[in-house]
Amino acid sequence: MEDTVEIGCGTDGVQVTDIETEKRLAAEAAAELVEAGMTVGLGTGSTVAYLLGALARRKLDITCVATSPATFDTARSLGLDVRGFTGIDHLDVTIDGADQVGPAGWLVKGGGGAHTREKIAAAAAERYVVIVSSNKLVDALAVPVPLELLAFGLDATLRALGDARLTDAPVSPDGGVLAGYFGPLGDPGELAMRLSAIPGVVEHGLFSPAMVSNILVGQGSRVHRRRPGD
Ligand code: 5RP
């Protein structure tokens, strides 16, 4: 089931189809789902940056957990009450972006190297809301699938993975080495299981549709609210 909400138009009523506008509209729609008293997981990336501003403007009494130092710093600078993810065992809602949204609702995430923390925050949330611009919707998921690997035994882990290469990025805030899987993708569920089963893989960037409550897609001047697989 899909809802469409007319969020707004550009100046003079001209439809705005700019990707940044789509990100902002999806993020602002997600911010409206947050209520006072909630604990909120904050994802990472340029779409989430719009969310942080929209949440801060609402001035709600909420407690936030950030999935990256960048999100933490920005959220705090905007006046949001953001804390470490310690002593909090459950989140009411986590809101995050994605790199790809497949037709069955599988996500590829981790373009910002934060997918391990993002998956933890998604799994801890009663409701996991994904915010994307329309260009993130794909007919079929494509590689690379981001990986976070343990440094110990790194070459053996890469060998077990097969077609995987290190990314030119600093280690994660948790000391993980970032890489990408470039092999055949096929069925995302099967690949997710295979990647998870390899010792040394801390986490991969495939997010199951079962984790996702809603996907808010900015499209032109509208936001489409979808459930995974719609
Ligand atoms: C970071 C992520 C981001 O959510 C993903 O890369 C989308 O980023 P953006 O909103 O900048 O397009 O998974 O690890």
C-alpha cells in the first residue's frame, strides 16, 4: 500500500525535481513521525543531514543516538540531545538513508562506511524508516556491497570472500576495515547469509526488507510512503 503526500512545490508552483529537494522532502516527512519523549536512532549521510535540521527545528524533547561521529557532531551542534549508544537498549524509531532500494525492499547501505552501526540502530528500533530520493530506487541491486572487516586475519577474510577489495577509506570508528564485495549478487538473501557466515566479516551492507517499516521516497515535489516490496 502506498500513500502519496503533496509536500510542497518550488517557487511559482513549479514542480521541483532536484535530487537534493527530494532528499529534503523525504527527510522532513520522516521528522514529522517523531514524537516528544521518543528515543531516535539517527543514520548517516546527506539525506540524514536534512533530517537533523528538520528535527532540530521541531524542538521536541527527544533523546537521540547517532550512527557516526559526523552525525553525532552535527546533531549536537543543532541542539539535539544526542548520546552514546550505551545504557539504551531500545529505540522507538531509527531513520536513515540508503544507497539502493531494490524492488523487494532489500537495501544496500554503507556508502558512508557506517553500515555496521546503522544496522545495529535499525535492529534496535521498533520502527525503521528509510528516507531516499527517487534515484535510489533500482530494478536490481548492484555491487559493490559495502563490508566492514576485522583487521585480524584480513587477507584470509578477503580470500574467503572471493571478489572483494579494500576501500580507500579510513577505518571505521570501531576500528573495522572497510571493503566492497564485487562478486555476483544474485539473490540478496542468499548473499547476505553467505557474507554473514564468513569469519572476519563484521557486517555487510545488505539490509533485509524484514527490518524496514517504511520507505519514504522523495519524488519531484511529493513524498511516497511505501512498505518494503510495494
Ligand atoms: C552510510 C549510508 C547512507 O545512508 C547512504 O550512503 C546514503 O547516503 P546519502 O543520503 O548521502 O545518499 O548507508 O553508511
